[in-house]
Amino acid sequence: MKHVTQQEYGSPQVLKLGESDIPKPLENQSLIEIKSTSINRADTLQRQGLYAIPKGSTSILGLEFAGYELDENGNRIRKVMSILPGGGYSQFVVVNKDHLIDVPANIPLEIAGGICEVYLTAYLLFKLSDLRKGDSCLIYAAASGVGQAALQLSNIFGINAIASCSKGKVDAIKKYTKNIIIRDESIDEQFKQLQTLFPQGVNAIFDCIGKQNYKLTVDSLAIDGKWILYGLITGGLIENFNLGSLLQKRISLINTTLRSRPDDFKKNLIAEFKQYVLPYIANGDIEIPVDSITKIKWDQNGINEFIRLHTEMDQNKNVGKQIVVFE
């Protein structure tokens, strides 16, 4: 099969066209013919050598897919989608059978490749935050795929969401919430904006930013608030950080990733996702936050498109999911 490969870490230009054997499924796995996938922040970090590959996982990039489950004779059984520890930038992948999700009838496979990573991540953030109807939540990078998914889940779950994003991306999220603070402003100015909206502080913050926003995070959380840290876009090393600021408010710092979780955890999370989130996708109450859909052939021109998409993400140009469709 053909796939995207790299022989070294670095810029998007290290991405190359590779070829290897079609993987063989184990007892509790299915072979999937991939129709679509997406570019995720973790892909760009792994490409640079900044995101460790989970033990036992393929080094091929790609954390989600939509495509066809195949039988032992290579016949298509059904349309499925899910998350992956790696391998989405390829023609075929093997997936734990317990992780497979039927693609809703109203969602084309070309779109379904951009659903699972953002919505399963967003659902996990809500699960860990233990937010209840009427609570408040500040969502960083709100125009990202996960950010837009979290904003929409906030509306479904009855959570008062405050979105943080750059001024140029406000139009993409104002349909989900009227509570928006502008990330381009200083940290002090952002805090003033938040106080105007929620002077008592917020119950939780979904943070993929890290270092740059740590003071805003601590200042903005209410008593017994929860800081859900799931990324470090601006780094994680904070000089002279006083843990006493967490004790003073009884703030819970909860760190989470999804990619490295064990199969049983993912199985249970996916089961809850099917029950509590998928129906809203199936009936159209939840949108898929799509930035672009790029059709790609397995040749050098296709690799050039992967390079272009990685470059755009490195430059924070995308608003939502960059979906790739294999022709």
C-alpha cells in the first residue's frame, strides 16, 4: 500500500511518498480501506519530533479515518470511522473492532474523516471536567476543530461557553456563542473581558495553549475550578510558577491525552460517544467544523498537498478541520 512517510524530523518538506505491505488484522481487528482522514496538530508535532509515538503504534501519521471495513476477501462490509494511534495517512489500516463507529447516513465519507478526533477529544474534556448544566467553561483555541466541537457540545449540554480566539477567527465561532474574548489582546485585557462576562470566574478551562495562558487560566478559574490541560502549543515550561495559586482556589489540574490511552479506555469512551454525541451528529444538530476538503491522489502532487496543509497548520491559518480525501 501507499502512504505518507518521513525519514527525518523537520519542516513539512520531510513528508514523502512511501510504500509498504498492507497490514494484517489480528483477532480483534478489522482491515479498513481509508477514504478520508484529516490533518491534526499532533501530526505536525510528531513530524517535528515533538510528539512521541505510542509504544507499538505505527510511525505513519494520521489520527483518524473514515472508510470501508473489509472482510477477509477484501469486500466492503460497511462504512465506518474512528480514531487511530497512527496510520491515517495511508491506503489501509487495521483497527480494533470495538473502536469502529458506523458513519451516520447523512454524513458523506468525505466529511466523516474529520469527526472522531475532535468530537471524542471534546467529549473527553467534558467528561473530565464534570461540568453540569448551567456551569461555565472557557475554551482556548475555540476556532480549532476541538474548540468548535467543544463549543457545540456546550450548547447541547447546557454549559455557558466562553470562547477565546484571535480576532481574525471570530466570525467562525460567533454562531456558537456570544461570549468571546480576543486572544490578540494582552493577558490582563483578556482577563478584564472575562470578568465582564463572568465576574465570579469560570468552572472549567479547556487548555491546549499551555505556557502563554497560564496566568489567565489561574486568575479566571472560580473556586474549585478545573484546569483541563490537553495540549502545549506555546510550551509547558513556566518559570517561577507558584503552586500556591492553585491551592488558594482549590483548583484541580487535570492532564489528558487521548492517543496514548489503552484500548479498553477508548472502547468505553467510544461507547459513550455513540450514546451521548453521535445522535446529534446524525440528526444535524451538530456541525462538522470543516476548514477545507482536499482531494489527493497517491503521487507526488498528493504529497505536495500534504506539505501545503501541514504548512498552513504550522502557520495557524486553518479554522477547523483540514480534511483529506483519497481518490
